[in-house]
Amino acid sequence: MDEIKVLEECKSIGLPNFIPRSAFLAILSQRVDAIHTKPVEFIRDVLNYIEGVLLSVLTKYSENFPQIQSSLKRAGRNLITKIKEQSVSRVIEIIEMEKLTDYTCNPEYMTVYTEKIAAQGSFITAVLDGYSKYSLTGYGFGEVKILHLRKYDAQLLRQAFEMKMRITAYWTIVLRRIVDNLALYLQFSVKNLVNNQFQKEIIVEMVDPIAGGGVERMLEESPSVASKREKLQNSIKLLKESKEAVAAIVDQNSG
């Protein structure tokens, strides 16, 4: 029924028995829109997990450097936030590309379509003969109700059946392509994060005084060290004064 509705909406002057490409793309867009939130949610879930792992590793290996621990964590969070934004944009592009054109070089499409379209003649005959159900079990649809289709003419039914089988054969390829692209993109993003981006982000966070100035804080004395240094300086000053006093006494005695 979805195919029949779209075909009726896309009626135009043209040769008979040709499926309008606009109709095929309309059905394809509907299917893509129905699943477009799933890849975005998936990429966010994966990056949230990566963020947790990254922060736990940073916490573990910066325990002995409390001066820079907060800077390291901030660098990690900032970087993951940037990657999340980039990844979501990239995934949306991957999804939207599937709506623009119908294309694949995968030979499986024609193989599956040829197998499924073989039932077209017997299906149309069953509809026109008034059968209430028709078995498409061997074609992936099971037993379907067809009595309500009898009111449509044979040409429209043939077009709708053909489009259904084309969409079915092509949709499997679309889903696999989306999954493959997501997997490849994730692998690339994680590798780039570890080998390139993270080091640069840490350097910016540690060196730039506006960003955090972690290196400067490492060079700052802790309060306990500053107190000991002050006491030591006072002791040295007292020793110098004592030395001068002793020297003055010795000079007087010599005189």
C-alpha cells in the first residue's frame, strides 16, 4: 500500500510500465527517515563510553601529579566534545547521502531483485482472481493479505509489486553500507584521537595560560615547600648575622 500511494502521488505523463524514479526515492527517503536516529544514538553511546575510558586512564596516570590532573581531564573532555560534534555531523551526512540517489555496484542487488520479482505474475493473478491471501514466504514476506488490492488496476499493481521488490533488494544494501561506514569511521576516529588529536589538545591545555597553564602550576611551589624554603632562608640570614657578629668580636679582641 505504501508503494501504491506513492505511485499515485507521482503520476505523470510518461511511458507505461516504467516506475518513476521520484517514487522510488520517495519510498527510500521514508525508510531512511524511519531509522536515521539509530546511527546518531549509536555514535553518541560509543563516544560516551570512550570518554569514560579516556578519563579513567587520565585519572590513573596523573595521580602523582595533582597540579595537572584537572587540566588533563579538561583536555580529554574538550576533545571528546569536539569529536562528538564532528561525528554526529558526519553520521548525518552518511544517512542523508542515502536519500539522494539509488546506486550500488554490489551485484547482490540484481540477484536478490531477480529472485523476488519472479513471483510478480502469480501474485497479480491471485489478486485479480479474488484470493484473500497469498504466500510470499519464500520471498521474505510470509503470507500476506491481498483482497483489498483488487480495486486497483493490474498495471498499478505490477508497478507497486516491482517497486516493493526493488526497495527490498536495495534496502539491505543500504543498511549494510551505513553499518560499514559507521564502523570504518569509528575505527579512524579512535585511532586519530589516540595518535594525533589528544597530544595536541594536552599541549594546548598545559602550555596556554588562558586554557589552563598546567606547566606553570607544576613549577609553582606547594605551600609546605614554600614554608620550608622560607625557614631555610631565615636560618641562612641568621647564620650570616651570627658570622658577622663573631667576626666583629674577634677583630675587637685582636685590637
